[in-house]
Amino acid sequence: MKKSALLLSLSLLSSTAFADNYNAQIDADYLTIDDVDVISVEGTYYFDQVTTANTAWAEAAFMGRNNNVSLAYANVDGKGDVLNLGGDYFYNNFLFALDATYSDYDWSSSETNFTAEVGYFFAKNWSVSVAGSDEDFSDSLSLNTKYIRALSNDSFINVEASYLNADSDFTVAADYYWTAQSSVGASLSTEDNYKFGINAQHFFTPAISARVEFVSFDYDDAISVGVTGRF
């Protein structure tokens, strides 16, 4: 009897805590590069429930166009702190995004930057946007696009590209989801000379995922690992 009650309790818990819909997401990441360690935590709240149905779970918020606010904190090798407050607002086929970032380096100097982005969805799964920051605005403009396509057998592909006008740099990235829960990806960028990255992510449940990424720069390599929780 006690065993049956325990199994019932676990079943009820999994059906609620690990539901396909969620309103909040927490990401925790660790990155190391050039003997510098960065630890970051980000929380995002969605005003409407995000559903993972009929799409790759990592792309659910993009496909659902869910309005949100986010707060992130990063510590850079114990000598610097970065705080970011941002939000995305979707109206019909338009996207409006705003981010404010405060950086404090070694407790001796600090700066605040603002970034704005305006985008348009030409289709449910395809967006194009323009972004720029308040620091050297004309040199910080970027043109970005993101496209997700459903393939056969519950698989998906995500393709992204960005062009930065300052130095005519470009970045291209792609992720292949062989299931809605699992993906591998690669990226290539000409910013800071050439850099190449590979990544992988897997959702163990609709609420818990882990990811790893490796990026090769001209001067060093970067490795990051992270986990995500949704509820």
C-alpha cells in the first residue's frame, strides 16, 4: 500500500514539475578560456506559458514568440562582475528587444551599455532583425536571421546568421535535432579573426537539460558546460 502511494506521488510530481509547458527558465554555465573562469546564472520569466509541443525543446520560446524578461549575472575570474537585464516583446509579426548591461572590472572601473533589436517574422519559423548598441551605434549595427525547419521523424534543423557592419564580420551557426530533445551544432565566425565552435545539448526531461560547447580561437580554446531548469 505504501509502495503504491509512493509510486502515485512520484507520478503526480513528474506530471507537474516536468510538464511540457513552462513559465520560467534558469540557466547556469561555466566557461574557461585563457586561464580565465567565468560563472554565470540567468533567469527568464515568460508571461505566457511556453509549450514544447511540435518543435525542438530548446527552440520552444522562439517558435511560441513568448514575451519575457530576463536577469543574468556573471562573475569573471573573481575580478569582474557583469549584470544584464533584458526583455523581448512580440507584437503580431514584430519583435522588440532591449538589454541593459552593467560591467564592473576589478572594482576600479565600470560601464553601462544598452542594446536594442527590432525584428520581423516573415514566417512562423523565420525571423530577420537589426540590432545596435548605444556605444558607437553606427559601428555596432548587426543584421541577424534565424530559421527553423521541421524534418521527418520528429527531427529539426536550426540555422542562424549574423553580419556586423563594423569590420564586415559574419557569424553562421547550425543545430541539428535528431529528436526534439537532442542536438549537435557548429558555428563559424570571422570576428576576432576566425573562430570555430561545436556544441551539443540534451533534455533529460522537459524540465532539465545539459549542454557543452567547444570554441577554438586563434589564441586559445574555450570550453563551456551548462545546465537548464524549467518550471
